[in-house]
Amino acid sequence: MADLNAVRSLVQEAIDKGATSVEEVHRSIAAMPLEALKKIAPGPATMAQGLQDQTIGTVYDTIRGLNEQAGQIAERLLGGSSASPSAG
């Protein structure tokens, strides 16, 4: 079981790091048109960028949260001792 828990941990860490990397790229690419738009209409572009940043953050926070929950479920199924039940 230790090997399976090690694989679970490795996969969970890879997903978490991957989501963070993709989020950074997503934010960078998504900001490009809004940066150009700020030169024409700074107010609306700034508001749109704030909403966009919040939305992107929420999506990737959700992915990381689901990954954590999946890891906890897998750990319990594999008989791991350090799983903590999540509220909700």
C-alpha cells in the first residue's frame, strides 16, 4: 500500500503544480487583449480584467480543491492514516 500511496501523492502533486502552471499561462495570455484595450478605454478594461482575474482564479482554485479531495478519498481507500475528512 505504501507504493500506491506514493503514486497517489505524486499524481496529486503533479496535478496541483500543473494547474498552477497552466493558470499562470492562462492569466498571461488572457491579459494581453485587455492591456491593449486599456489604451482605448481604461475604465471598462480594468473592470473586465478584475472580473477575468477573479474568474480564472476561481476555476483553478476549484481544480486544486477537487484534486485535494480526490487525494483524500484515494488515501482513505488505500488505507492511509493521514487523511483528514473535509467538512461539507
